Amino acid sequence: MIKHCVFLNLAEEAEFELLMDAYEMIGEVLDDIDGVYDFAAGPNRDFEGKSPAYETGFVITFVNKDALDAYAQHPKHAEAGEILTSLCFNGAAGILVFDLDVGDGDEEIVVEGA
């Protein structure tokens, strides 16, 4: 499984309604894609005080990289990405993405270099 984690450093003038529109578009994309486990979006509470610049984000769990690729290539993904980029401080530079390979739940996670 792949956890696609996206964190947004919103510009001061970012409009909440546009953010919600982009999140809704992402949900619509996921309705068209096989291999999606879940999608969750929300504010960053930053309880440890380590990421205050990233006010919000979302996580999508895909069954594999093929499902993630289908999502990435979907035209509505590009449209939602344009909206998110326009809302972020310094555009695309204000978006942080992690694609975590979390296995299938039955395999041992190996960290290279550890």
C-alpha cells in the first residue's frame, strides 16, 4: 500500500472555499480510480510544534503505485493541483508530498541505511 501524504503551506490570502473545492475534486477523482482505500483531509493541529507552516493536508491510501499513477494522471487531479498550487505560499514550493510504502500489512518494513 502507498500512503500519499500532501501538506499545504497556505498563503495568507488563500480562500477556504477554493481549498474545499479542490478537496472535493480530489474525492471525485478517487471515485473514478480502482485501488483507493481511503481519503482524509483536515487541518494540521501540530501538537508537537514541528510543522506550523503547513496548515492543512490530506492523505490517500492506494493499493499500489499503479493506483497512485492512475490518480496522478487523471485530468481532474491536474485541475485540483492547479487550485492547490494557487492557494499555497510560493505556489508549488508550498506543497510537501510524501509517498510512503507501508506494505500490505503482512510484511516487515525495511528501512534502507538503518
